[in-house]
Amino acid sequence: MKNIRLVVLLEASLMTAFAVILDMLPSIKLSPSISISIAMVPIFLLSYRRGWKAGILAGFVWGLLQIALGDAWIATPVQMVIEYFIAFAFIGLAGFFSGKIHSSLRSNRRTTAVMWIVAATFLGSLGRYFWHFIAGFVFFAEYAPKGMSPLLFSLAANGITMLGSALLCSIAVLIVINTAPRLIRVRTSPHQNSRKAS
């Protein structure tokens, strides 16, 4: 049991490091407020492999590293907590479909597995950008175009970013999984792994 926990922690650390590296690569900039990238892919892969607890842990650590590395945009302590601790941790919600993904792969139902992977990716993306949306209209209302509701501006900016990132990440994870399916397969059940990640 201790060995499994250690392995999960090591995998979470590795995937967090990969996320940091990918986040340094150029992203697709549609506007100053809309940036689309594949940086969440490692956290998604870990979430599919080890479940939501491991994914949330890795996402949380990634958020901490954003602050430690000076990449965070901090307006207030509360905004920092929402956008870097909570939002990044919520990427791990993708792990809620870990069992469905593993079950589909074990049964060689590849189309079903793809559907669950895409659904999981969109769930993790929605989990993250919901909190960015909240922070957007609460803390950054002054960045909304003149005459536009801050709530509507935050919804549009974060909604487009979420959809674009979820789509791009879905394509990326499917390519990775098709190339190296062992990245999300473990010998024990995903439910056990999810419990042991805590």
C-alpha cells in the first residue's frame, strides 16, 4: 500500500512537471484574455490513470508552482486561492470517468473509451474554467470592454478558452493514448488507485 502511494505521488510529480513545461510553450492567443494550450494534458492523463484524487493533487501542485515560478497573475489573496489553488485542482475532476475509461479499454470498446476520454477532458476543463469565470467578473471587471457586462465578458472569455483548450487537449490525449496506451493503464483497478492516491 505504501509502495503504491509512493508510485502515485511520483507519477503526480512527474505529470505536474510536464504540465509546467508544456505551459512554457507558445499557446494559441486569440486575445489578451483568451489563450488556448495543451498544458493540461499531463494532468488529464494522470487523472485517467489514477483517478480524481491523484488528478486534483497534481492540479493543486501545478497551481502552487505557477505562483512559485512567478507565472501567476495575482490581484488579491482570495483571487489567488480561487484561480491557482481551486481552479487548477479542479482539472482532476476528469478522473471521475477513470473507471469508465479503464472498463472500456479492457473490453476493447475503443469508441466508447474515446467518448469517455473526451467527456472526462471536457469535465476537467469545465471544472477549471468555472472558477476562472467566477474570478473574472468578481476581480477583473475593469478589463471588460466599455458597455459590456463583466459577467458576460468573463463568460465569453473563459467559455471560449475552456472550449478551445478542451478540444485541443482531447485531440492531444487521444493521439498520446493511441501511441502509448500504457500511459493510462495500471495493473490494479482505477477505483483502488483513486482511493490509494489520497
